[in-house]
Amino acid sequence: MSTTTEQLNPGRTDAAPMTAHYPEMAGKVAVVTGAAQGMGAVFASGLATRGVSVVAADINEEQVVATARGIGSELAAQSLAAEPGRMVGMRADVTVPADHEKLAERAVAEFGRIDFWINNAGIFPFALAEDISPEQIGATLKVNVEGVLYGAQAAARHMAPGGAIVNMSSVSALRVRKGRGAYCTSKAAVAHMTESLAVELGDKGIRVNAIAPGYIDTAMTRWVQDDPVALAHALEVVPLHRLGSPEEVFGPLLFLLSDSARYITGHSIAVDGGSRHV
């Protein structure tokens, strides 16, 4: 018997902050792309809360600078167990290799080092397979695939052994979604690239992993909640019967960056409420 939307949790997420702390992360430095809003902003804030200084990057310069300042002000007003990390925001177009190099140079100039690099920026286009245009597939691969490669290259040039890179893949790398052919293809490429980077950058003592989110409550997936049919389908195929929150993606990210994952590389961790199994 199928389950109706009314019988399920109506799309609510668990946005409680993650309580895990890794003391060794205080004083480290991270670069986070796509950090103006959504998961990227949550990643930047969560890291700074734990003492990591962050260069927050986004193609929307005004918004990412405002986000960085806002997070900094909020942290300064809180009573935290450890001194929060500092944060700066700057513009970066992830399709431009030189912009990644500028991010790396800014991190080193401001904070003296780079320990973590999170390739989070991405786009989520829609078109049925027969309607995917050259412009759409080109833009999707440039942002979602080339943007990850260029970020990893810049990170590898500036990281010391012990550094960690985390790429944002998706359960769409494993599951086909109608109308998202370009996106699914790009995320499958990210998953495989993560394995390739892990093999090659292991020689430099740099770990590379990926996170594969499912239905997460962000602006990129707002269409799910705005469409009753799409929401019903999402809640039906997710065994936990709710959408995830950016905070629930941050937990695995934090683990992958920490020393607790120091012998883990080349893996993609699905954060999808189990939907990849349905």
C-alpha cells in the first residue's frame, strides 16, 4: 500500500546544530566555494564555530561578503567553547582556474595556510534529455565538474601533507532523475573524479572524499516543496520520510575533514535518508 503525503512528515527537516567537536580543527584554515547561502553558508559557519578560519567564496560577491560578515558578527556575540575562526568573503567564478588560485592566495595571505578545501559550488538545471542544449550541458559541466577539478588543483598546490578536500557529489550520481540528465552526468563525473584525485593526491598526503546529498532543504531544491507531487514522491522514496537539512550534511563533512577520518580517502558518503536504496 502506498503512503500518502498526509501520512508522512510533511517535508520538515531536522536543522538542529551538530554537537560534534574535533579539538584538532581549531586553528586550521578552509576554503568553501558556493558559500553565499544554503549548504555552503552552513559549512562556513559550522567550521568557524569550531575555530577554523574560512575564506568563503561565491560568484555573488555582495552576498558572500555580507554572509561572511554576518557569520563573523554572530560568532563574536556568542559564548563558544573555543575561539571562533575568522572569516572573509570574496568573489570567485569556479569555472575560471585563476579565481581558485586567488582564493588560495587569499587564504595563505590572511591566515597563513590551507588545510581544507570544500568544492561546494554547483548548478541544478532542468531539461528533458531531448531538450538539453549545448549551452546547458556546457555550463553544467564547467561549473559542476571543471569547478571541482580547478579547486582541487589549487588546493593541492598550497596544501601541506595532512590536508583534506571534500567535493559535493549527489545521489544523482547513482540515480537517474527525469529532466536532470545534465546534472546527473556532472555529479557522476564528480564521484569518479574524487576517486582519481584521491589516488593521485595521496602521494602528497592529501585526502579527497565526496559527499552525495539527497533531498536537502536548500534553495536549490525548493522546487520539491513547492510541487505537491514532487514532495509526495520525495517523501515516498526516502526511507526516513522527510527532507534533510544542510546541518545534517555538515556532520559528515566535519567528520571527513577531521583526524577521525585520516585513513579515509576516495569515498563518497551518501547523506540521503536512504533514498539511494529505493
